[in-house]
Amino acid sequence: MGLPMADYRSIPAISRLRDGAEYRRLESEFGARETIRAFRDAVEAVRRVIGVRGPADQPPRSEEIEASAEALLRERFTYRLRRVINASGVLLHTNLGRAPLCEQAIEHVVDVCRGYCNIEYDLDEGDRGHRDRLLDDVLCSLTGAERCTVTNNNAGAILLILAALTVSKEVLVSRGELVEIGGGFRVPEIMSQSGATLVEVGTTNRTRVQDFEAGVSARTAAILRVHPSNFRVEGFAERPPLTDLVRLANARNIILIEDIGSGYLGTCPSSDLHRYEPSVPDSIAAGVHICCFSGDKLFGGPQGGIIAGRRELVERISRHPLMRAFRADKLTYAALEATALEYRRGCAVNVPVQRMLQQSPESVRRRVAHLCARLHAIGSWSAEIRQDVSTIGGGSAPGLIVPTWVLSVRHGSLSVHDVCARLRRNTPPIIARASHDQVVLDLRTVAVADDVQLEQALANLALSLAHDGGVNLHSERGGAHVA
Ligand SMILES: *Cc1c(COP(=O)(O)O)cnc(C)c1O
């Protein structure tokens, strides 16, 4: 502040920098607007340093300003949404985007979205079509429903179902199912937003069909059954069998709606999944009138809500004005369609979530052992393999144990926190599990094709640590991008 202007004048002028080849190169890569902004910011940073520390012995050189402007530009043009390698062992990690898409879905999305598509165009008639028609056939064949429609997520699906079928009427829900799903989805709140009136029946741990029976009145429009997907009531607990609810709903002429959450299609007979997750075809076959589930949980497709059920009811839902606000876009339709076709083909294992889930502990062990051997060859890491468990996550099957093998790694004096932070800074970032005093890598959730990248990342990390000749703990916590 108190410095004479002369000291600031030693900073190269922007007008002069603009004539440089370096400036022109960056401008052609990043555009005029951001380039000038980056140079101004770089110059401003130098001014601040001079203001704080006083004039440097050497006046700042153009090259330094150009280099810091380039670093700013690269940082500002780095995607913030990035692919990561999920070594956490949580299959449907909501913070990591839940289900990865199958190759067929990715190709279909790319193909459909590169140009125009018939999302609402009837190719037979050459006239306006309806997006629902595109997936109705395949989704009905997978679920056993008469009609299906799609929304942009399952929360939207429930809101829409209630708004279309139960508005200003009463909906019975068991007190044991008034749950909150991750991300602030609360059944009572969704219900009040929909305009329906919630009537709680039964108790937290035990609700019988008689409780529902007693709750039915002339104002009752529906029973909503919610799969309490992310928690379990153990011990003295009871839920009415679905068939009893179907009988009651039919006898009293009310609609039975089931929010099934995960969208398990019953395609994983080898696992214990069916003991924890209701399957959509089973619910429809049992007589549930309307069933809804997420597209990106066990179904293994894109974010979306799938509504399956009786023709007349689904049509009322898809004609509701709110559908316009909840409808899914063409990317979702494309990914959902390709994923659904893999199930129709009987190739559930092409769907990554299903493949990862069905992978035997032995095959995970082989990959982990291989990685472990490679790390021993690299040296500097201490690594060992051991048994552990993967989890489904995404609010699915909380009690289900999926045995797996993991690699547990340590490096010199680096803390667990520091190793995890360094792995997150890899390209692509690697998300490990911190478990007590160990960093754990579960390969069940890592695509086989990424094993090499994982190994590379660990090798590079060891190399850079050896190069640093020690660990700068301050840089660990900074979280800043390494230019
Ligand atoms: C996950 C889940 C939801 C919310 O689904 P989104 O697709 O995330 O909107 C609703 N109900 C149940 C039972 C769930 O498990």
C-alpha cells in the first residue's frame, strides 16, 4: 500500500503480455474472455505479493506471469464432475452417482444424443408420439405390469403417483414405514406436498393388516407400502404380508401402491438379495396396483423413476399435469432402454451393478492378490490382502453381507487420512475406504479395466513420495489442485 508506484511498475504490463506468442496460444485454447481474466488475476496476485512483502530483488518476469495465468486457465477448465474409481466397496454409493451404466447404455446414449431422435415422434404415423410408448413394452415385460411410465427419479414418481391418484384423499401408511431415505426424502413430507392426507397406522415395530383395516374410511384412496430400504427393525417386529394388503385393498376398492426403492428384478438368484429386497415382478404378480422404483439402484441404469402397474392407473398418472415437470429426458430414456434390453436378453451380468454383485469372492481375491504382488514388487508400500465385506448402499439391503477381499495398504509414516487424500488427487480420483488405521481398497466395485490404473496410481504415488523425500503435511490438507 505504502509502496511507491515504481515498484508496481516493474510488473509486466498486460498490454505488452498480450502481444506475446504465449498469450495468443492460450487465447486460442481457452478463448479471449477467460484468457484476459486469467492474466489480470495473475498480475493482481503479483501485485498483492509486492504489497505484502515489498518489492522483490528481481522484478517479476513475463514468463512467470504467463505460467501462472496458464495454471489458472487449466484449473478453470478442468471438469468439476469427474469419473472416479470407486474402491470403497459400496456398490450403490449415492455420493458417487450410484449405478455405473452398462456399455450398451453408454453407446445408445451417445448415438441417440449426437443428433436428433424420435423421443416424441411416431415413426409409423409421421406424427407426434409419446415418450412413454418407447419403453412401455420392454418395461412391462420385465415387471409383469400392464403399463409403465418413467419420471426423472423415484421421489418424483411417488409424488406424481400420490398427486394423480390420491389428492385430497387419505393414504394409509404403516408407522414402521414413515422413513427418510438419503438426501432428505421423507415419506410424510412427500405425502403432504402431494396434497394427500397421511393416515398413520400400526406402530413403529409392528403393524398388522387389521391396523390397515381399521384405518380405512370413505376418504381412503390408497395404501402406500414403502420398502424401508436403508434400515432394519429387528426383534419384535411385524409387517403385514403383501397378499393380505392386496386382499384388503381389493375388498375395499382402494389402490395399493408400493414404493419398492431398489428396482430389483429378481435376476440374482445366486445371492441372498431376495431375502432383503422385494422384487418388482413378485410385487406386481402379488397384485400390487402401482409399483415404483429407482432406475439407478439395483436396476443398474440411469437416475430415473419407473412406475409400473395397472393400465388405467398408470395412464391417469402419465396424463397428470405434473408429469410435464417430472418427465425424464432423452438421455435417461436411451440409457434405460439399453439397460432394460440387457435384462430382456437374459444378460443381467452386462449391467455393472449386477456383475459386481455376482462376482465371486474368489475372483475378487485373485485380482486383489495380483495387485498386492505388484505393490510388493514396487516396494515402499506395505500391503496385505484380507477378507472383508462389500455393501450395497444407496439405501438397499442394509443387512445383506457380500463377502469380499480387500487390499489394505500403508505407506511409511503417511496417515490414513493422507493416503486417502493423495488417492483422491489421482487422475482419475480413487475413492478408498478408511478403516481404523488402514486404507482399504475393495476391488468388487472397481471395474476390471481399472485395475491397471489403480496399480499405476499407487506406483506413481510411491514414486512421488520418494521424490519428495518426505511428506509435507500442509499440502495434504490444502485440497488445492496440483498444477
Ligand atoms: C431410494 C429410494 C427412494 C428415492 O429414490 P430416488 O430415485 O433417489 O429419488 C424412495 N423410496 C425408497 C424406498 C428408496 O429406497
